[in-house]
Amino acid sequence: MPGIPGEQFDVLVIGGGITGCGVARDAAMRGLKVALIERDDFASGTSGRSSRLVHGGIRYLEHGQFHLVRESIRERETLQRIAPHLVKPLAFTWPIYQGARVGRLKLAAGLFLYQLLALGKSRRHFSLSAKAALEREPSLLETGLTGAAVYYDACTDDARLTVANAIAAEQSGAFVMSHTRVTEILRNGGKAVGVSVKSQLMGETREMRARVLVNATGVWQNELDGGARTQRHRGSKGVHIAVPRERVGNRDGITMISAVDGRVMFCLPAGPQTIIGTTDTWTEESPEAVHAAQSDVDYLLRSANAYFPRARLTVEDVVSAWAGIRPLVGQSNNPTAVSREHSIALDGSGIIHVSGGKLTTYRSMAAEIVDRVQEVLGEKVRPVPTDSIELPGADRGAEIERLEREDPRFSQRLVPELPYTGGHLVYGVRREKAQTLSDLLIRRTHLAFETRDHGRSIAVRAAEIVAPLLKWDEPTKSARIREYEQDVGRMFAISGAIG
């Protein structure tokens, strides 16, 4: 890997999820020499398998997590300001039914408290009669509907928000590498002084030295630290399914109380689809192999059908199903009750380990982590305005249009009913650090989520488009296509499904 600088870094961040990329951006903006190493693609783990929400955490009010709600609202507003091309307002309707666990008075009180915690930084919620609720969302169950409330949060492209932070870190001077596995922590006298890394695509190995290491590997953390720490995080599995939006008929986001177990969950608009999720169950599954089970899919379908009975959703309606694992710190039989707040711990070898947290609050969490880095380095803590400098990528649409005009081959849609073209793939390689078909079809676009074959039928065509850019010869191109088929087979499989 000749591109790796030989000098010692101030901080080396292991893990290219939203937390690691946020840390790299913050640290680089402070003038530190930064390296960011990701074993696969940026956002290839939990950060790219979320509900795609940047939300104020209204459901956390039930568990008294007021600090987290206040922080989430603040960060939601910040992200809409610094990444308006990636984080957009989304209205939610919360229907109220007779006998519901959260009735009209409880919901009104919760939304009033939510408004107070927002300190004027959120659009005001309002109530609807049953008739007005059905006019707003005509596909909802009518029987027992007593009214509804409308409040506002935000939606995002989780993977591209993560990538934008990696690119911003690089633009501020960080050395950023994906598809590079940390194979060993290098130690001198018990102190961590660097890492050995191996290119996942080329097979080459190198050593990298750093004064401080940050372990931001999320659900892989237990694996990386080799059992050295006494505080272990647990994994909570979150499953989502996507169905054709026309089958559900929701116009905006719908907040639901599952008729199965009383959990708060959502039906979310996502282009041609409705995303239904999420589950929240402890799991011992490997983060590399985690996927939806038939029981998870059945739970989500039953929960949605209770609110949208005319949809009569069945497993045949499911276009895609996927799962991620949340790294939580806490002891409870009910993972929903465990706080989504994070912890930062310095171990005896000088590695800073980050656990917990959520996508919405990644930026403020990253600032706290880099504060700790500077303390360990013996430097004065000097925060930088990551809350006011816009993230890159606002010109993406215009640049893709330019590519399509300049080369007609790039203007053809990859799938007739979806907007993605060859221009999206070329842009992903040239400007968004994509190196594989999975990077492009799962994360730089959502084509794999939005097609029933998860992009298998256009993988060859996609490979032909990007092969010259990535310098793939025929054997490499064939290998990348096989790897893509394996990736989507793992990610979108439904265990226990019949047929």
C-alpha cells in the first residue's frame, strides 16, 4: 500500500461508521494528523442499516432520557443546517386509537414536553380530529380512531451522510482508507503505538504508527479489543423491511404503537417504498452475518397491517429486508429501555473505546471524543465549529447531470423504474470513494434495497461502467461481481423463509 504516509499520526481512528468518520472530521479540523481506517466500506455496518432518520428522540421520553432528547433535537437542527442536501424535514402523523397504550392525554403531554425541550428549535406540533387525520392519511384504520397529532423530525441518507464526513475529513487533511483491515494492535511496553493493516482488495500489508488510537468499530468492538476490557457492549438487532409504498398508502411518516408488543415503531416514506421498522431484540449474531429472520418480518408485517388493514401486506410484498446491530452499553432484559447515550473509555494501553450512541448525535459525540484525544495527547482542548461548516456533496445532483450530458452512456437508467444512472456510479467512484459494486449499489445508491433481486441483474452492466475507472481487468471484474452477489445474499437473506 504505497499510498500510506510514513510519518506518525496524532490519532488513528479504527472504524468508518458514522462515529469514526465524525471523529476523523473533527480531529482533522483541529489540525491533528489523522488517519481513518475502515475494514470494508464506510457505513457498511450499522450506520448504513438504520431507519434513515435524524430524529429528536420523542420515543425516549417514555424512559425519562430527557438529556438525550434535548441533545437529539439540537443535533437534528444542526444537521439540517450543515447538510441540507442529506438531512430533510419529515412530518409524522401519530394516530390515536381507543384503548391505546399512548392515549390522547399522554401523547399531548409528551409532545408538550418535547416542544419545551426543543427550546423553540422545532416546528410546533398540532392535533387533528379523527376526520382530519383520515384526510391527511386516508389509508389508516378508521375503526377506533379518535384523533392524531402531527410533529416534525427529519430523514436522511444514512450511508451518504457517513461518506460525506469521511470526505470532509480528507478535505481537512486526514488520511482516509476503506477496505483496509486492522489485523493487529502494535504495542510497546504495553502501550498501543499503532496497527498492522491489510488491504482487503489488494492483499498488501503495512504498519501505521499513531500517538493515540480510537476504537470506533461499534458492534465489532468486542472482536477488536480481544476481550481486554471488562465493560462489554451488547448487540441489539434492528430489522427493517421495505414494501411498495403504493401498497401501504402512507403520505408522510407514521408513528405506530405495535399491536404485537406495544413498541413505538414507524412507517416511513422512502421514494417508491415504505420502510417499516424497527425491531429491538438482544442478539448474539455476528455483525458480518446478521440478517432478518422470518419471525422479524412477520412481526413488522403484523404491526403495519394493524394500522393499514386495507394493505393486507404479506411476505410476498417485501422487496427487501435487512438488519443491523446497535452497540448498547447497559444491562436490561428489554433493549428498548437501554439508553442510546454513549460511553468513552480509555483502557490501560491508551486506546480510547467508544460504545453506544446514535446516528443523530454523532457530531456532538465526535467532539467529545476528540476532546478526550487532545487530553491524552497533553494538548489544550480546542473545539472547532463542526456545527457551522457545511458537509460536502451539495453539488452531487448537478455533477451527475453534467456526467450524463457529457457521455450518453451515463444517462441511461440502470433499472427503468428507478432514477439511478451510470452517472451515479461514475460520481460514486470519482467523488464518493466507492471501490466495489456493493459500495455503489447498496450505499452510494439504494438500488439494492429497491429491487427484488437486489441489483443482481444489473451487476454486470454496472461493472462494465466502472471497470475503466477502477482499473479492473476481466478476472478482477468477474471477482467483483461474485463478491457483490455474496454481499447481497448475506445482507438481504431472510432466515426461516419458505421457498
